[in-house]
Amino acid sequence: MESAAVVTPPYAAGPLRLAPFRAIRLAPARVGDPASARALARPYRDVAKRLRQWEERGQLVRDAEPALYLHEYTASGITVRALVGTVDVSRRATGTTPRAILPHEGIYPAQADDLADRMEQMQVNPAPILLVQHSPAPLRALLAQVRADAPADHQFTDRVDHAHRIWAITDDQVLCRVDELLGPTSAVIADGHHRYAAYLRLQQRAPGGPADRGLAMVVDQDDTPLFLGAIHRVLVGTSVRDVASAAASLGISAWPAAPDDAVAALGPGHLVATDGESWLVVRVEPAGDQVEVEVLHDALVPALGHGPTRISYHHSVTDTLEHVTPRHGTAVLLPAPTVDQVQGVVEAGRLFPEKATSFQPKPAFGAFIRSWRDEPPAPS
């Protein structure tokens, strides 16, 4: 896919509303199991039948009544709590209406179309998109009270050793209060940009029904913060000398360093370029609310004398360094942005370059599935 094909998805208009739904949940031994994805595999038109068969075999459960869910999961020592429900995508934001959901990356239209086609055939949202925000303190207190008032309705450890606790919220007063507190807020997409774009396409194809909403979970970064990591780059066809020359042409300071000193310098305002033998520290000094990865793609990469012929993406320094040699390309190690920086960029109307953020931990597949067939038709 060419980067030129990336487009900005439309914005869903506020208020931000999560509605109850009847959750489908795989049996604990199947949550997080990659083999469980076969329940949602081709032919997609047979997915509903397959889910019924799994239900008959006790391999999944379907809740009897709609609920909003408080989902707590713990992975690799990090605990995350999120509200899970169906988010309203039926209206588009304009210049005068607030935006409820804020994408921070562009999407490939063909990929979003493909996901929309699959969901339309399945009549299923297979997993929630992951949203993050600084929730209002009263909402945080309300959800703490939900946890204190009753034990979790579901508690289990899944196939990949993630611990889960789930509270089903059905009390009308609590639901109304959640709606009141969440409505004026917005949330940034942490994971699921193409699924979000698919939601918008599905809603446009069939307005007034289940497609008016998509499955989502909202994490309060002030309660149980997601870890936000960097995604490093390998610039294939580019040398460390090319990076040094590009920096000099832009008036950006750069200097060679020993490997340990270069890695120690990696942080706010500093990038590291290396081919595994030569190491270069680049002081980018982003202006205003820019972040380092923006400077790399908006300034340094266009100024390169050679390449890159291709860019690959890696989540750890170790993995990145395994993909470079002086003859192959140059790694660019990046500092991780903060959630506040991500929010600042999207509120300013910009998007991050492709694969610029890594929010973790993501929920395991199978904890929440939504079937359109479980929802009553819209009133005529």
C-alpha cells in the first residue's frame, strides 16, 4: 500500500454516548486463543450459525439482557479498566459540532471497506475499538462505587493468562449518570482506526439500525493508564551519513556517539540513528505541540539524499537493531509520545504519521463480541 493512499476518516459528532448491548463472550479457555478467530472466519455469512453452534457446545455465553460493562483486565502486570458499550456513530461532526471520537492516524480506504464488508456479512462487531480519555472525576468515582457495591459478574483467567473481572451495569440510574458524565467528553482512538472507519461506512450504508453504533471500550487514563510505547523505524536504502547530512541542511544539531551514550540520549527532543556500527544523536527540538515522529517524517525524511526505498516498523530497540546493517539501512529510534501529546496533536487537527504509537495492553480477543441480531430493530 502506498502512503499516499492514507486518508483522514470522518469525525463522529458528539455527544459521546455508550449504549448497553447483549455481550457475547467466549469461554475463558478460548479468550485470547488465536484459534478462536476461526469462529469469525470465512465464509462470513456463516458466522451467526457458527456462533450458535459454539453456544450449544458451551464454548461461548450470551448475556440475557443488555448492559453497559465495566471491564477490568490485567496483562503483564498492568491493570486496565474500561467501559464497554456501543458507541453512537450516526452523526458526522461539522465545524460547529463537537467531535466525540478523535482518530490520530490516517486509514487506507480499501482496508476499511474490506472490514465493513466482513462485518456486514457477519452481522457482528468482533471486538471493541479501544478509546482513551481523561474522564471526569465524578465518572471515575461512580465506577469505583460500582466495583465496591458488588462482586464482579464474571471473573476468569484467559488462555494467555490475562485476568478479567466484568461488571454488568443495568441499573437505570447508574446508566443515566454515566450518559450524563460521558456525553460532553471526547476520546482518542488508541487502537482500531480501520474498524472505526468501517463503522462509519456501515452506518452510511444502513442508517437507522444496528449500524448506527459500533462496539467500543473507553479507558480513563487518569484511573488505569495505558502504556504508550514508541514504534521505531528502519529506513531501507538510507545511511547514517544521509541522516547527518539531512540534519545539517535543516540546521538541526546532530553528533556521533558511542552506542550506550546514544541510547541514553534517546528521549524528548532527541532521536537516534544507527546502522549498528555508526551511531548518531539528532536533537530535533519540536516546535509548539509537534512531536519527534512528526519532525522525522515532515522534515528529516524529505531532506534525505538517498531513500528510503521502504520503511519498516518495530516495537523494541532490540528488534529494530536486528533489521539493520551498514549495507541494508538505518534504524531511527524514537522516544514515546505521551497521551497528552497525542491529544494535543489531534485537537490541533493533525494526524500522526503511520504507526507512530503503541498503546498497551490491548484487551484479549473474545472478551466482548456484539451481534446485530441480538438488537431490536429501530422504531419506525
